[in-house]
Amino acid sequence: MKFSRYILFSAAMLALGACSEDTMDKINKNEGNPPVDAVPVRLQISDAIMGSGFTASSGDYSFYLSCLMEQTIGTGNNQMSRAELRNPSEWAASSTFNNTWNGVYGNLMNIKQIIDKIEGEVPGNVGQYDILGMAQTLWALNFGILTDMHGDIPYSEALQGQANMHPKLDAQADIYADILKYFDAAIANFDTAIDAKLKNAGAQDIAYNNNCNAWKAAAYALKARYRLHMSAVDDKAIDDALEYALEAESLGFSDFCITTFDGISADNPWSAYYWSRYYTASCETVLDMLEANDDPRAGIYTYDTGMAYPAGVAEYANESPQELVAPGWLDLGVQPIHLISESELQFIIAECQLRKGQNADAAFQAGVAAAVDELVVGFWEEDCDAAAFAESLGSATLQKVFEQKYLQQMVDNNIEAYNDYRRCQAMGEEYIHLNNPMNVQSGVNRFPYRMPYANSAVLSNPNVKAAYGDGSYIYSEKMWLFK
């Protein structure tokens, strides 16, 4: 009898032990953070698109470069006023773009996972060529921005985690060659997806709602942009850029942008930045250009006050930020983030045509009209005949193209304004005259040729640390693309 009770007790304890082990297995499983392979790529592509806009195309790069390119002035007696006064402790510091560097590389890790899952045929993601093309396009865009900002960067050995904690710096020329191949691969995958009528991303595609024809056109437009960047170092770049841009146009390219902002629960990053800090104000450099042509954007740029401020003046840089006037569109919150716009594509076409000795009036006027119409009619909801204004500017010249492109870039395309300025300098040309007297101090250049590496990489990667030094290289070392 006693023996039977012992058997029953032992069996019960064994059952309890098994139950406890199962329970513990469930407790130790993080249902809210499943392993990467368990997440379908369609749920990752939204973050990849948003990160490409919010962090890479916009964010700190855009904020600082708007100040550098005098599309706004930095104010508020803080980091942006130091940027306005070209203080090396701001521009050359490894901390300045640390968050953005980490954010873009983090976004690229997500994009890499998407590509690896589809190409590796991870179950649940097999044959999703539409999403693969999107990821490859975003890969090229994000790395294009990083290398445009910093020059040589970790690329071929990057994103390997603990398998390689100290990735080498790849030469910018090699990075550019590879990202152009990514655009080619993306275009081929969009063709496959179009033929198969794939719609794997659905509404998770917050750019084009899984319209692969639109994505293909955007890939060509971006390829044209990055090929044009090479015009100072490659004589064939203009011909290629024009070919790609015209292909994008023939495919019906429309703005590659993110339009999910409502100004309440989700704000455009420029508006969020402005509302939280008010560290930016309107600059006389832009207003003078607008008023010279009686431009309908002038009132919006000064919030209907007619006021703007000279670049590089301590009185305004150190002013209480809410005392100064800023561009009116910053107060909207609902404006989209452009990854590349219809206006930019038309200006690319116009520049290439002019450099080839062709008539560029149609493309030039289309670029101006698209920029003015979106801002004045679309954002500000005022009546405006944008086409008539574009026509009033007369025949296209390179001077006019770069001036109007610069004005289009003032809204949220400040990275490209910086790229255009450096590219033209490398070609011995100047179309945008910058007025900030602090760009040269005591005979020493204080206009950076590139952005500094990030603190996280400087501290953890000896290869980046050696390239960074004390940060002063940003004033003396031009990158390959813009030499």
C-alpha cells in the first residue's frame, strides 16, 4: 500500500516537472520580439521605406545642410547657432551625426534582412521579387546618402554583426559602382514582378502601394541622380544620367515620397524638429533669389512677413528662436518626405540636355512648375499658375536650372543641394553664391567638404578612428566624387 503511494507520488512529480519545463519554455519565449526569420518581409518593408525618408533623406543631415547651404539659418544659441557660425566644435565633432549614422546603418540592417530572406528562400518569403526590388532600391539610396555625406565608409564588410566588428572602409568609387548594380538588379526584379502581377507588399508599401511600375520608374530616377553625381569624375556620366532620367519619365515617374503624415499623431520630420526646438529661420540668401523673379513662393518662405535674416550673423544665430520668422511650410506637419521628386527629375534632364548642347526649355519649365505647384497650391492651398510663372523665367540656362533646383531643394532636399554645390565646384563652376562670412575665418576654410564620421564608429572601429583623426579632415580632404 505504502509502495503504491510512492509510485503515484513519483508519477505526479514527474508530470509536474514536465509541465513546469513546458511552462518555463513558454515564459522564456518573447512573443513580442520574434526571431528575424519569423517576420515576413512584407512587414519589414514599411520600416525600410520610412527609415529611408525620416532618417536618411531627412533628419539631421537635412537640418544641418539646410543651414550650411543657407536655405535656412541656424538659431537659438545652441548647436544650430554653432552650426550657423561654422564652429568646428559642431561641424567636425563625431557626435554631431552619430544618431543619424546609427539610424541609417540600422535601417540598412533591416533592408539586408529583407534581401537575404528573399534571395535565401526563407519559407514564407520565397519568390517575392516585388519586395526584393524595393529593398534593393532602398539599399542603393541609403548607402548613396551615407557615402555622399562621409566619403569612404564601411560597406562590403558592414552589417555583419559580431562576425566582423571592425569592417574596413571601402573606397567611394567602389561603393558607387556597386550601388548602381543594385539599381539594375532592382529594375530586373520589378520586371519579373510586373510580369507575374505580384502584390506581396500590399498596403505595407507606404510609397507606391505595391505599384511595381512606379517603383521601376523611381529606380531609374534615382539611378539618374547618382550617375549625375559622377559627372565631375566620369565623362560618360551626363549621357547615362540623361538616358536613365528619360526612361523614368517615359515610365510615368511620379514623386517617390512618404505621405503618411497627418500633423496630429504623425508629423513630417522637419515640422517635428521645428515645433520641438524652433532652431531654424528664413535666410536672406533664399529670399533675395525669390524676390528677384517675383516668385510666388516668397510669401510662404517668410510666412507672409517678408522677413528673412543674413547668414552667419551672431545677432540672429543667438536670438531666441521663437522671435524669428521661419518658412511657413514647417508649420504644416502634413507635407510629404521626398526621396526623389518629379521636379528633381526634370532638373536632371534639363541639366544633362544643356550640357549636351540640347534645348532644355521643356524640362526646365516642367521642373519649376512642379516645384511651385506642389508648394504653393499643394501645401499652401493658394491659387497660382505655376506653368505661367515657369514660362516667365525664359529659356533654360545652367544658371537658371541650378537656381531653381536650389529653391526646390530648400523644402526637404537639402542633401542634394549640398551635392550639387560640391559637384559644380569640382567642375570649376559656381551657380549658387553662398554669403555666410563665417565660411572662412582668419583665412582658414570653415566650409566642410564632407560630414564627420560618427562617434559610435570612431570609438569601436580602429579603421574609422584612423580616418577621423581629430575631425579636421572635413575641411581639407575632398572626397573622390567631388575632387
